[in-house]
Amino acid sequence: DPSTSVKGVDIVFVAVGTPSRSDGGAHLGFVDDVASMVAANITKEVVLVLKSTVPVGTNKRVRNIVKHAAHEVHVVSNPEFLKEGDAVSDFMRPDRIVVGVADDDNHARSIMHRVYHPVCLNTEKIVWMNPESAEMTKYVANTMLAMRISFMNEVAGLCERVGADVHSVRHGVGSDERIGSKFLYSGPGYGGSCFPKDVSALVHTGREHDVEIELAVATDRVNQRQKGILVRKLRKHLGDLRGHKIAVWGISFKPKTDDIRESPALSLIDSVLADGGHVSAHDPIAGENAAKLYKDQITIVDDQYEAAKGAEALILVTEWRPYQSPDFERLKDIMARPLIIDGRNIWSTYFLKEMGFSYEGIGV
């Protein structure tokens, strides 16, 4: 019982979902519910820590909810920066810990310092700021990363037109220490529960304050277009997809997670189905979630080669480790047509054309 669990505690972390509304803003109902529950049931002074990704102004909103509690509630903004599939490691070895707290709230500062002391033994990693700045930092960080992905996807499209190799371009650009090499990989667009939602929320927050965040708007627009890149390449080779069997390797939005939310694979599968094609798909751990979503519309198999058997194209969407060095001779024998579309460019140096495959990457 949550109402019982907050009795006698010093600190409460709020880590509930804040799903997108239809207008792009964040739904804060769950945050409000927790704040109300805490205010009604605490038995002593408490620090209420907002870990959920929330728009600017939420800290103030929560303070208004808890201001009439029987005991003082200190509201702190402490957004999480954990990567899906690597959250425990990120928590134990953070590169920074953003804490937004009022300048005069020494009690909250002391509690937060004690909480994070074990992961700050070698280096002070807490970045102190006011709550509004902490709330903004989360959205800006994710939008900045999404922006790099969208920009490189546009660059990849240009590379294909002019004969450049996006791998070489990425290496040349990423070697500049002012830029760095992370999040410069071209692909079929970003997905997951964070980037799409947070980019939209930042745009929505800007519009609420009469500020158009044009780069964020463009980032989302480019990503939506990029999610169609794989089916466009497929149609270029096969034309009408009606009746064709298409093998898909990887359904999760990235490796090491079963999360399929906003995954580029879903856009691909939906397009193939809409064209009358048949999809046979494999994913090391996300197959069950995909089966729940599509039911009998697609075939989910337990073996990656079974997915490719009789297929007229194999499309790699998610760069899971088991896919990185497959048996290409076996694939050529079991596929109806040796067509490979590599959405992550992990096979671009494998000389697949010399092995008899028709091969397409993105920007290579």
C-alpha cells in the first residue's frame, strides 16, 4: 500500500510515467496523484524527489499540491539520465547528477548530498541548479542527442546522392574533439519512450511560452520521414510488395531491451502489411511484445534464420549482437532472393555484393 509506505520516511522518489498527450505535452496525472498521496500520509518532514521526466513548472505545480500537508514537504527536481538496457550501470557510475532545489532549502540539499554520496566518492558529480533549470536540462539533453541522430540521417541521404560514405564522414566529423563521436550513427530513425516524447514535450513547452523551438520541430520531422527509409529502399528493389515475404531482424528500438515503443521496426512492418506483404520477424527478447501488438498479422519466430527462410528480402532494423556476424552463405541458400537492406550499416564492410547479394545500407 503506497499510503503506508511513506509513513516515517525521510525521502520519497517519484518515478511514475508521464506519457505524451495528443498535443505533445506531458500527462502529469500520475505525478499529481503521488504528490497528493504523499501530502496526505506522511508523518514527518520529507523530501519529495521528482525523477520522472516532467515539463518546466512541474516542481512549482507539485509544491502547490503539497503546501497544505501536515508536515513540510521539500520538492526537488532530480531527472534521471539512465539508458534503457544499461540503467544499473548508469546509476552506479553516473557522468553527472542533476539536482534542482531552491537556493534556501538547505534541508533538501543535505538529504540529496547524503543519498548520492556513495557514487560521488572520487569526484563530485552533483550539478546543483534551481528546479526550472533541472527540468529544462532533461528535455534539452535528450533533444540535443535526437538532433544529432536526425542530422546524420539527413547527411546519410546526401552521401548516397553524391557518392560519399557516411562512415568516413562520421569518423572525420567525430574526431573533432569539439563534436565527439557519440550519436552520429545513421539509421532508420530513433525510437523508444524518451527521445520522441521529450522532443515533442520541449516543442510544446516552447509554444506554451510563445517560443518556437525550430530545430526541435525539424528534428522530429526528419525522424518521422527517416522511419520510412527502409520500406522505400525495399520498394525500390521489389516494387509492389503484395504477396512478398519480408524478413525483419530486430523489433526493439535498440539492443538490450524488449521495448518496442516508437521503434522504427513498427513503421516498417506497418508499411509492408499495408502494401499487402507478409512479415516474418525475429528479435532476441522483444518478440513477445511484438506478438501481443500484431497478433496473427505477422509471424514471430524463435530462430533468426527461420525468419529469413523463403524471404525475398532481409531487413536488419536493430543491431543485436547475434545479428552482427551471421552465416551469409546459409542466408543465400535459404532466401528466395538474396536482397539485404542493412538499417544499421553493420554489414557494409562484409563484401556482400561480391557474395552475390543485393545490398543496401544507409549512406554507404
